[in-house]
Amino acid sequence: MTGATGLVGGNLIHHFLEDKNVSRLYLLARGKNDEDAKQRVHKTMNVFSPQIDKLDPHNKIRILAGDITRNNLALSNETYDELTNNLTHIVHSAANVKFQQSLENAMLVNFQGTKNVFELARSVNATNGISKIAYISTAYTCGEHEGVFYEDDSFRPSMFANSYERSKYESDAYVQSLFNELPVTIFRPSIIVGDSESGITNVFNGLYGPLEMIFMRLIRFLPGRKNTKMDIVPVDYVSKAIVNIMNLGKFSDGKIFHLTSGTDKLVEAGEVIKYATDFYSLMMSNAGSQKLQTGFLDSEKYLKYKNSLSGAKATISKTLESFAPYTTLNRTFDNTKTLDALRGSGLSPSHFGEYCKKIFNYTIEANWGRKIKFTALAGG
């Protein structure tokens, strides 16, 4: 598995350790050497599974320092050959998820990195045959379009909100081109937040950025519309769904699954902000603070608002513009095929309102990641 220090990858580790069919788990992570990579991965594992040592009494895990952007994943010939001869499954979870990055940087990790991982998959398949390759994509390969998107839709968007979406689209399309060659399954999550039971996360980007700014009273307005439908899913649902569908074997070959809230569990942007302001206001009430209030402005009004600010607030308001497509465009990701595949597993997405207090509480408990003694680089 790549991306072992990311949100999805880090959460997947203990699920694979609990799977009796897994005899060895290779985790690829960046690092100066294997020991440095090991330290980074262990810190991630300790966030999600403090009792991780008890989950791995037989030392199934082997952590390798590597780089998906380099030839042979920057592994020695000996290690690369070991993987070629021993792997049965590959999960490619690593990605650069930053919105504000150059297209060149995004393509290097997300596209070229994916091609390099699939070169390994080809080698494994040619040597002993490979059982399954899972590619973690994103529902937002749809670009800046509105409407309902189905799991088997295939079209090239004319516009993308950012370089992340564009690079993931190109990667997704490349992986689809290999459906007839390799046993590949594509998973497309939407906006991922922490664990629905504990709120735990090791990455505080995406939705967490605006939430922290609201909590710190740094902003009064967000760009977007309060009635925009947002698709939010907790990481435990995403990781459990991936494991369950991978275990279905050939049934999932050459298929795309939307790990999304679907058509009936969407939440309006205004609801998300109300949940957050109500919760954080309650937490601060003992300090005599006034109730938090945050509203939405359309693009024209937000531009005027942003131009009226200065200093740190001006910088923050500019950063928030990168989130505008997710609070402006109404997009629904149909998950019918996913729910069919998960039938009998007990897994289904929940409405954000059912677990959001756990998410908000953990942001305070972890002080937005500052109390976690390391900062995860998204995707690993």
C-alpha cells in the first residue's frame, strides 16, 4: 500500500492487519531511509490505533522508504524484485491533495506517481499474476459541473476547480485504460472527514481549514451558497468499504465505486456551518464568548468583502476561495452500485449531522492537529 501516512491509507492499516488472509503488509512511505519511513508510519498508526502493536503480534508489517514519483519507486533492485515476486494485492492511496499547487507538481505525484505504481503492478502480474489493484481516486474528477454523476459516467470535464482535480482526473482516466489488462478497481470518495465514532483524523486540511477559521473567529463569511448540497463521508466508512469490496474478488474488477453519501445523505453547506457554530459556541459559552456567526456570500459579494480586508484576514479570505466550488456547485454522486456491492455487510453512509459532533470535538481535543506529535503529509 502506498500513502500509509495519509488519512485513508493510515486508517486502512488496522483493517488489513485484522484480515486473516493478509500474511504480509508492505507499506511504502517517504523517508530518508527505512527507519525514517518507519517512524513516520508508526506515528500515523498510533493516531488511529494506539494498540497497534497488539494488532500485529506476528510482525506482518514491513515499512519501505520509497518515492512514487521516481523510477522503480526509488527502491533498490533487490527490494523491487522482492515485491514483484511476493505481492498479490496493491492499494494505491498516495496523492498530493493540495488545492493550491502548480499543475506540474500535482501531475508529478498524482499522475506520474500512479503510472509508476502500475508499472510495479504490471511486473507483479507478469511474474505470478496479481489478484487485485485498488486505486483511490476522488469523486471530484467530474470537475466544475453540476448535476448527478453516476459510477459508470465517462466524460472529460471542460473545467476543473484546481490542479488537484485535474491531476486526479488524468490519473483516473489512465487507470481506466488498464481495465482490460489488470484486475483494477477504482474507488472515488467525496469529502472525507475523521472517524464517525471517535472523530479521529491525522490530516486537518479540506473542510477542516474553514472550520478552524470559524472557531478562531477569523472569518465572518464564506464564499458560496448556504443551500449548496455537500457530499461528506467519514474515513471509517471509506476504509471499510474499500476492504469489503476488494474482498469480493473478480466481481469488482474493472468497476468504479462512489464512496459517497449518495443522493439521500447530502448535507447543505449552511447546515454544516450551523452544526459547527452551534457546537463551538457551546464549547466557548463558559468563557462568556458571544455566539459564533458565519454566513455565505456569492462570488461578487465575496470579492468586495475580501477586498475590504487587510493583513492576515485578507490572506485567509483568499485561501478560502479555493473551497468555493465545494460550497457553490450542486453535485450528487450516485452510489447505487456501491450499496449493491456492500449489501449484507452492514455498511452504509451516514448523514453528516449524525456524527458531526464527534468530528468537531476531536478538532478541539487535538487542537487542530497541534497536539498530535507529528504532521501528516496528506497522502504519504
